[in-house]
Amino acid sequence: MLSAPDIAILGAVALLVFGPEQLPKLARKFGGIMRDVQNTSHQFIREMERAADEQDAAAERPHLEAVPSPSVQAAEAHADEPMLPGMTPEIKPKKVAEPSEF
């Protein structure tokens, strides 16, 4: 960091280089630039925190697993039963709801 005498010396040099009329305008521009830099850095930090919170929330949600359809479950249940030669297991077709049934 700059000490008080360093800042005074820099102020005096800036006053001599830019003059008393241009120095306030330059200070306003510099202040505006610093404000934009701070806003951007705060926005970046907020975005990173939001992304981390989102990732934590996703890790806490239960994972959904696929459930086999009833016909697959029925076929698996009867898989242990012995079959006679030439016989095929009965797999009933699923009933599809027609629009008129709703």
C-alpha cells in the first residue's frame, strides 16, 4: 500500500501534469472505472457462489433409477420355471390407452 507521503507526492505530480482543470475529470473517470471493476468482481463472486450452491443442491437430491416395466418383471419372474420343448413364454401385449379413454 501507499503511505500518506507517497499519495501526496503522486497527487502533486498529477496536478502538475494534468492541471487543475483536468484533474477532477480524470478523477471521476478513474472512480467510474474502479466502480465498474468492483461491480464486475462482485458479480463474478456471486455467480461462482450460485454455481457452487446449485452443485451442492444437486448432490443432495435423490437419484432416480429406472423401474423395469411389468412385462419385463413378469418375464424375469418366470425365467426360473422349466419350459417344455417347443413352448414359448406368454408375454401379454400392453394395453395402450386410447384418447377417448381419458
